[in-house]
Amino acid sequence: MAYPANFRYTKEHEWVNVEGGVATIGITDYAQSELGDVVFVELPKVGAKLETGRSFGNIESVKAVSEIYAPAAGEVSATNDELTKTPELLNSDPHGKGWMVKVKLANAAEINSLMDAAAYEAFIAEKGKEASA
Amino acid sequence: MDSVNSAAKTELRKTPLNALHRKLGAKMVNFGGWDMPVEYPSSGGLIAEHKAVRNGVGIFDVSHMGDIRIHGEKTAGGALAAVQHISMNDASKLSIGQAHYSAMLYPQGTFVDDVIVHRLGEDDYLLVINAGTREKDIDWVRQNTSGFDCVVEDLSDAYTQLAIQGPRAAEVLQKLTDAGLSAVKNYWFTHGSVCGLPNRLIARTGYTGEDGFEIYIPGDTATSERVWNAVIEAGKEFGIVPCGLGARNTLRLESKMALYEHEISDSINVWEAGLDRYCKMEKGDFIGRAALAKASSSEVKRTLVGLETIERGIARDGYKVFDCAGEEIGVVTSGSPSPTLSKNIALAYVPPAFAEIGTIVCVEVRSQRIKAQVVPTPFYKRAKKASPQAAGTA
């Protein structure tokens, strides 16, 4: 799956897409593939304040729980409630219908420190090498 | 997100099929010091693997399991006496070709490990033990059988052990062996050729709650890969898939089969674990018997129950259990979504007062407490077949 060029990416495998000061956040295709079948998603409430690097939700596969970390600070303006009923959207369309939250950013410039698509692809290629070593 | 455990770089042990698992693109994890496949994206992942075993057939590499042979020397019955001393079930009841579930106990009646005891010959036994406890088990067996006239052999590295599990397992394996599998009953075994390899142990056992076989073949990579590939080829028409430890865990949990360090451990005794029916107090003395006689099954402080969450959330291993008044009463030993039942299930230790079916308890899932109900176990039980012959015609 291609990593959209207009997104930014974290080392914890979240993506961020900023449009007009609002960041849509989700997990990457690499992340969903590492997790396996997603069966449960726990999201923050609208209005919740996110702090950079702090956990704001959980994704559960059959075998494990993984925390989701905020790529940037801000206030949650929308959550993807579809994920409650159909968590498998995170597997089938992680960069699209599997989005998790929209956040009104406290400081839009924070996003600039994140990886772009090329850097992220290089980052996961390196991870792949480690795993098979 | 946290990255899922990838295999650590240091000194993990590998089964002879390790390279093949990696070639298949399996996700590998460190399981008790072993680099093992947890799921195969190429099989469709854990849920698909689980369903293949329930509805068709799957193959597992379980070569990390240990094998200890105890056979007699000069005195007739030396090996039997040794097995009777270290194992709680009654091995004198086994016919040649029969196996049973049992456990080795500490003097206090808690678990060294659970085992499958196979009676190979007149005074010849094979104990199949867990991977994570292999060294401990072998030391335990050697120490505690030293006073008996028997020979203890650690055959763990000699075999590749494959589990072929599911309602179509017999049809798949029958293509590869001259042994008549329909004559082999559950928890019995036979010897026969497998893929041309003579005299292989073929046991109708498993850890999935489904019909199936475990076969023991020479532990070199070339032979192991050849047999694995032959099973895959033979199973194609039934949709066979390679299955990892993830599906193995959800399958055994649905069937309420114990996992060491979860439902059984060195601090849980036989009565608490509810494994009374495999513990034969009347057979004579064995390690752990005196403590169990004193502890009495009617006075346990905690007992293993099945839970089903009735509020949104998954009760997982180690989560605390509370009563409705908010008092901590126990702990979840294993918990997972159940792919067969589409419910979130768990096994937990709670005081007997909370063991009645329908009792509502709460499980602490991160910062919240969610309601769960005590339900009958096993969560899943396979339908009995009319006859082994009928299986192939369905």
C-alpha cells in the first residue's frame, strides 16, 4: 500500500493529515499489518485534549493491546465512530476509512518535525531488516 | 502504537522449520525463548487460521515441545513405577498405544508442568512436555526418577512435531500414511509410515479442542520441510493453512485447555485448577498427593471459571477481577476475543462463592471496570461424530 505523500508519519506508526489547521490521525498500513486482525478500538471523546507523545486511545487485535500516541497536541474535534462497530476498517483501509480522530492543533508547526512519506518508508524498510535478521 | 514483539536478536532457539516459517512471511515472536510463528498473513491471519481449524484443517509446527522417554531396564515395571511417582494420572490404566493427559506436581500439589503420557511399549513411556518448561521438566524427571530402575532420555531435539488439526485432519493425513487412522481413537496413537518415513508415531491428540493428529518425524530441516510441504499439498483440497501460536492459543482457550503460567503454575494446585479428573488419588503415592489429600477439593479458596464480558471490552491475561461492590476477588488467567463465538471470553480465578453460572463480576480493563458473567466451560465443544467412517462422507 502506498503511503500518501501529503501525510506526515511518526515512529510509532501513526499518520497525520493536516487540512486547514485540523489534523486527521490514524495508524499506518505497516501498523495494521503488524497488529493483525483489529477487533476493538477505544477512542477519546470529542473535546479531549491530546498531549504530544501521550497515549490517547487503544487498538486491540486478537492477541494484543496497543496504545496510540498523539503525534501533536490539540483538541479532539471528531472521532470515527464507525470503528466501534467495524474495527476491521483499520485493517482494510488504514489511510482512509480507518481514520481515528480529528484534532484542532495547538501548534500546527509541530507537524513539521514528523517524517514525510519517503522518510517513513525508509524507516519501516529498516525495521523489516531488523526483524528478519 | 507499540510495535508488536518482533523476534529478539539474541539466542532464540529455532525449530527445524524456522527458515520455512520466515519464507512464508510468518510473524515471529519470542515464545518461552523460542523464535516461533504467531500468525501467517499468507494464511489470512489469526482469525482465518482459527476458523480453518474449526471448519477444515490447519497445520502447526509444535517442535518446540519437549519429549522425554522413560523406559524400563532390568526390573519389570521400573519405568511404570517412575511414571506413577512423578505423574498424577494413573499410567497403570494405559494400554500400549494409549495416551492420557496428566501433570507433574511439586510436593505441595502445585504444577511442575502438564504432560501427555504415551505408553509406547510394555514398560516404555513418552512424556510430551511444554517448551517454556523443558529444562526444568527434564531436570525434575531425572531427579525424581533416579531411585527407579529406568532410563530417562531427553528426545526433545530429535523430533520435529507437527500438529494437523481440524475436522478434515484425518482425511489429509490418511493420504500420507499406511496406518489406518479411522481405527485410532481420540488419545490413542499408532505407528506407521509418514511420507515414506517408516515407523512414525502418529497420535490422535492436540491442543485445539478439534479432532486432529500430532506426528513425530526426524528433526532435520530437509525432512521436516518435505513432510510439512507434503501435508500442505495433501490438505489443499480442504483449504489447509499454516497456523501459528496465536490461533493455537485462541483454540485452546475456547476449549478450556490449560496453559502453563496461566491456568496452572507452581502456585496453583490441582483442585483449584479443576483438573481433579486427571488426578488419581486412589492409585497409590505420587509426588504432591499428600498435600492434595490435606487440601481437599471442597475447601479451595479460588476456582477457575469461564467469563464472558457483557460490556464492551476484552478481559485479558492478568487483568483484575472485582465483585459488584468493588472488592478485588481474582484475576484473569487467559482472555481473548473468541473467533468461533464472536464473544470476548476469559478464564479467571475467583473464590468459589462467585463460581455459579450467571454470577456477574467486573473486570478491570485499563481504567474502567466492565461487567462479565460466569458462563459454562468449555466455551466451545466440538460435535460428536456418529462414527469415524462417517467423517469423510460429510
